[in-house]
Amino acid sequence: MNSRSVLPLVLLATTLLVRAADDYKLGPDSMPQEGLSRGTVTKDHWLSKIFPGTERDYWIYVPAQYDSSKPACVMVFPDGGGYVNTNG
């Protein structure tokens, strides 16, 4: 297969992937639900002391049922500000 026949296939695959990403709909479990406890989200800003000019906003979610006397799981989303927007 030569490069001329591969390029259209790559462009088609890329177009389909981008289109599929736009069509994604959140399921009901991904949306806020009445009657469930809600935790708190706090936003902060980090400024690197090692890499000049490197800054990031970050958010911390603490579930309502969090108990500081027990171990807790942690999930990290680098540059994940979109995850805190409940309107999508």
C-alpha cells in the first residue's frame, strides 16, 4: 500500500473520531441527582518554583461523607477544570 492510498484512510478515521467525540452524551449517573449528598469543591492556584512561568489552577473535591480519620481514595485530573462544570 503506498502513501497516497493511506492518507485518505487516515483523514477519514480522524474525521470519524472527532465527530464521535462531539456526539458523546453523559449518562444519568454522570449528572447531579436529587436526594444524594454533595461534597464541596474548592479551587486554588499553583505557581511552580522549579519551572518559571508554569502556573495551574486546580480543584479539590471532598465528598460529603469524607472522614479524615479513615484512609481515602484520590483521583487526579491534570488541568481538569472542565470536570467541575456541572452544565457540561
